[in-house]
Amino acid sequence: MKRIKFQLCAVAVASLLLVSCNQSSYTGEKTLSSRMDSVSYALGVNQGAMLNNDLGSLPKLSNDTSSINREIFLNAFLKAMNNDSVSIQISKEDATVILQNYFADLRQAEMDRMKAKAINNKLAEDSILTANRAKEGMQVTESGLMYKVITMGTGAKPKAEDVVKVHYIGKLADGTVFDSSIDRGMPAEFPVGGVIPGWSEALKMMPVGSKWELVIPSELGYGERGAGEMIEPNSVLFFDVELLDIVKK
């Protein structure tokens, strides 16, 4: 889930601007007659755009049919900044509790969603692995790692402490590419012992110059935690890997 956040700096600066020209005294666009007028306007544009983006991207629970009401937001914002304790409808203390409960519900909903994903993906994993195990040329190690040799190199095999240079494409079971050094136009370098277990095991078997297809079960990948927004919990991962060189031993 995207991290839940507000741009506090944007809110603070916008607060100063709103307080300095409240609803009763503001009469519309002002002439920008000095450099600081222009700076003030530019700051308002900059911070207003940031705040607009934050309000628009605020996550919602599945049963919330409406979005942030900006009129209500600005009204409460001005009253709080002007310390209007008489007409304000929710106290600062109550507002804190409301927001804490809302974000706690968001976190719980996300945990429930990811748990359901993990269960569904685990149920699908066996059939995915069975289908790939049957492919011509596919080999399976004791750990469950699957690999198919496209090109067998003739160079040295890296060790766990070595740093290698590789080109690769990473895909999900449905063919979606989630990472690719080829698309970036630059090989990747990393320690053999510093990657997911399926990668580490495969690299130690590959002579330099090899190009293999890998099918990595979830327990040799990112397991129940998943990775980022694209790799869900208990995902089978597919890689095309070309070992270019051992750059550091």
C-alpha cells in the first residue's frame, strides 16, 4: 500500500497564507506589484498544488463512497488556524482520535487484502509450478528452483561472496514485467549472496556467459511479504538471466 501521508510543510505554508487573507477580507485576485508579491503567489501555487495532490490521493476504505469535501476542509482549516473555539465543530483532541481511527482502519483493511492475496496466490502456486515443471528442458533442483538453459557459458562460476554483472527481465505468472535491466539499458551489479535465494542458487550454478530461464517458487523469492506494489505475497517469479561477468571476487 502506498504510504499514507500528508505534506505537512504544504499545510503549514498554506496555513500562513490563508490566515493572512481570511474569507471576510479577501476580495479576489491582487495585483502583483513587487517581487515578494510574485514570490507569495508562486508559493501559493506551489504549495496549493502539493496540497491538492495530497487530498486527491488520500486512500479510502472500500465502503467510503465520497471523497474529501474541500469546502468542509477549508472551513475547518481556517477556524482552527484562527483559534475559533466557539464555532468549530470538532475539537483538536477529537480530530486526532478520528484520524487515528481512520488510518488504523485503512491499515487493517490493507492487511486483510494482502492476507487474502497471499492465500489465493498460494493456492495457485502449485498449478503454476506443475505446468512449468512439465516444459521441455526444464530442470528442478532439490530446493524447488526451476531453470532452463538457453545458453551455457564457458566462464567461471561465481561464489556467494562475488559481485556479478547481469542482464535480466523479471516477470509475474501472467507475463507482466516488474523489473528489467534491459529496459533500463544498463546491466545490474550485485553480490551473489545479497539477492533472493532462488537467484543466489542459480547464479552459483551458471558459468559466465550463460543465459537461463528461471522459475522461482515463492519460498525462494519474496515469500509471504511480497515486494513493492507489483510482487504480491506468495508470488511465483520468472526471470530471464544472462550472466555477463564476475566483477569482484
